[in-house]
Amino acid sequence: ADFTGHDLNVGRPSVTVFDPVDQVRYKPGGDNAAYTTLELPGHTDLPFYNDSPSAQFFTCLKNTVQGGEAFWIDTFAALQEVREERPDMFDVLTKVPVYF
């Protein structure tokens, strides 16, 4: 994708094993579930990177697969729910260092 001439002030791109603009499409024998026709459950992309993605943008240009519904999880809303319903677990999530 060529973004020349577009003002995309969203921060610097993260350097990953993927291109800065990764075109996810079916790849026979793909080594990543994203490149298959399998359903993807809720997950976090690249949490093991020191500078994991803080924002990702998705657009569907063409879908040739039956189904293919997309969903996103609002992690801020989920965290707020944990804060309200399980303040003890919220404390663990926000105060206990975790190293990958």
C-alpha cells in the first residue's frame, strides 16, 4: 500500500516480523493462523515485543470466505469491568510486574 501524501500521525510503526502494512490474505500452507480460513478467537497481537502494537487498523478489501465475521475486544472496557467486579484482580493486573 502506498500512503504517500497522506497525513498519518498515529506514531511510528513498530518493527516486527511483518511489514509495516501487512496485507493479510489466504496463503496455502501459511505458517500463521491469520493467513488461513480458520476462525481466530480473541487474542492479543505481538504481546511479546518490547514495543507491542498499541493501535492496529484493519480494513477488509475482499472476502471470499463464508462467515468471516470480525470482532474486536475493547480492552479498556474489559479492564474497567475487572476493576468494578474484582478489584483484587485489578490490583494484581496493575501492580505485579510480568516479564515475557
